[in-house]
Amino acid sequence: MNCIVAEYLLETPFPLADVAAMMAGEQSSGTFVRVAGETDELRARSAAEVLSIEELGELPAPTLASAYIDRKGAPGPAKRARVRIAFPTRNIGRNLPTLAATVSGNLYDIGEITGLKLLDISVPAEYRARFPIPVQGISGTRASLGVTGRPVFGTIIKPNVGMHPDAIAALVGDLCAAGVDFIKDDEVCANPDIAPLSKRVPLVMEAIKRAEDASGRRVMMAFNITDEVDAMRRHADLVVAHGGTCVMASLNWCGLSGIESLRNHTDLAIHAHRNGFGAMSRHPALGIAFPAYQALFRLAGVDHMHVHGIGGKFVDSRDEVTEAARACLAPLTPGADDRVMPAFSSGQWAGTLPSAMEASQNEDFMFMCGGGILAHPGGPSAGIASLREAYAALAAGEDLATAAKDHAALASALDFFGAS
């Protein structure tokens, strides 16, 4: 039987095996009591199966409150375990929202559970084949940019909001001339009154085309088209009409259905922004971990995925960012050509590039620097130069401090950002 296998961190004061079986039943053929029509044959066909329970120890008190436990009384200290459950794909069909509801859904509300985190999901090859692979992905993005043999160096429009379309276009032109590969809107700048996409897209694309005529280099611009589904389709068509190659969407607020509908509508690269993911992931005993999260949205067909950055301004640990980057760069099923390009961002600059390279273990990533480029003391050109100088040094096995002796832009970046 083809099954989706979900792995959880489970915490409960009740017997682990009983609660794991409860999880499997709640999310497949059962409920809290056996009901009419729930035959043995039906259960054999559709019931989820607990594959393994790995006990991890006990806690003196439950992590999360439960009114159910308050009523029933907890039978002992909270126990933790890694639990793996197999859900038959025939229960789900080709339906991403229902897949998410199956592996998550009411599990977080079960009274006996005082901690639950969806750690990972794996899908069989036959099920993976029912969903799109990235239309652009790593190879298409590189081909569009003409960038090979190194990371893609990108930046973000700053200030985040408040600029008029002509000012944004002028900044984009300056960034293109400075040598950037990729530019993206900020997640909070989608279709504001002061700079609507209807005015912003034509002006920005004119600036990109002028820069391409001058340099021969095409820059990829990720326009933030986050909106309701019909509007996103219209925005994507506008980008295509003006020669654009990429759009950006906020995954958590558009949802799986919105992203899948966008993918079905356009062949533009979809730059997937995960803002709000911290609400799902930061608590160690609650929510969804990145390996499971990225698998769901990769089934929706995105091409790039934000993974935050090491040593940046956000909460992620080195291990968390490394896990995220490597998850994006691994196929969802063996042999599948469905890798997506991880985008390192948040407080990144030349001095954090070594950590990104170590995390990704190859060059197939975006390295997004807002302040790291725009706030460089020598200006954006020097900011981009500092990234290229840093990469050349690292590729040659040289440390940045040594390389900086012969590279002014890198030296200035180390002095300025390294002291902050």
C-alpha cells in the first residue's frame, strides 16, 4: 500500500502506544469510539498504521495545558517520543490541503497530547509524480540568469515600503548596474496604494531591460504578488506581459491551494517566502518543523524557498538553517528532479557567506543581502563586489581575513559589518 509517512515529536502523560494509536485513528478511519460502518475490512483498507515509537524520556510536568487532562487527571509525568505513522494515500488523493489536514489537522487538539510537532513527511514516488516538479528550479533559474559555478547573489528592495514606483525603478536600475543577480520585493510590499503593481512592474522591467542592453546581463526580479488567487493570476500575467521571469508569494498567507493555483497558471519562477513560519516552528514541542513544511509547499510547485540565515538577525540556529538548506537541496523521493533553490536571508553579508556555503555543501543557493549590499560603506557596487571577492577566496581555500588584505570591498565589509 502507498503511504505518506509522517514523523512526530509526541508528548503525553498517557501511555505512548495508546496515544499514537489514537492519532492514527483520528486522522484516518476512526474517532474516539468505534462507530457503525467502521468494519474490519474498512479499517484494513483505510486505517493509518503506527510504524514506530522511540521513547525520548520524561518531563516533570506537561508542556502545554489541556482542559481534557484537567478533567480526567493526568496519570503520571509527561513522556516524549518520536512517532512514525503511515497514512494511506488512497485516503487523500491528489489534494494538498487534505494531505496537510491528514498529517496535522486535529492532532494538535487531542486532549491527551501536551506537545506535538510534525517533524517530517515522506511521500512515495508514485504519489510525488501526481504533483508538479519545479518549472524553473535550480537549473532554470541559473539559465535565466546566466550564472554558473557560484551562488546567486541577490538583494531586497529597501526601504521596505513607502517608495514611489519611479524611485523603486531607479533603485533597481542602480542595483542592476552594480552587478546584482537577483532582486526581490519585501514581503510587506505587494500591491500598496503608493506603488501598485500595475505601475511598478512596467517601470521596474524597463529599468531591467535598459541595464541588460548596457551590460548583456539579465537580472531576475521577484515581484511580490501575494494576494487572493484571482488577483495573483492577474499579477503574474502582468509580469509576463512586461518580460519578467519571477514572482514572489508569502506561503503561509496564500496557503497551499493558493500557491498550487498560481503554479498551475504560470511558468514564472515562484520565489517562496516563508514569513510567519516562526509561529509554527519556534516552540520545540509544538507546530511544524521545516522538513515537513517545505515538503508540502514543494508539492505545490515552488522554485525557490527561504531558509533564513546563519549568524543573521532571526532566531534560527546554525543547525536549523543547515537542515533547511539541505532539505531544499535533496529530492523529495529518490531520483526525482525536484530540488529547489534555498535562499539564505536575514542579516546576511560577505562575512556570513562561509556559513551558508558550509550549510548548503554546494553552490546551488541564493545569498540574499539587503543591508549587506545596500548599506556597504562603498555603496551597492562595493557590496556586491565584497560578496564576489568573499566567494572567490572561499573557493580557493582562503580565509576572508587573509583575502581582505588584497580586496578593498571585502576589507571594508569586514570592518563595517563585522563590528556591528
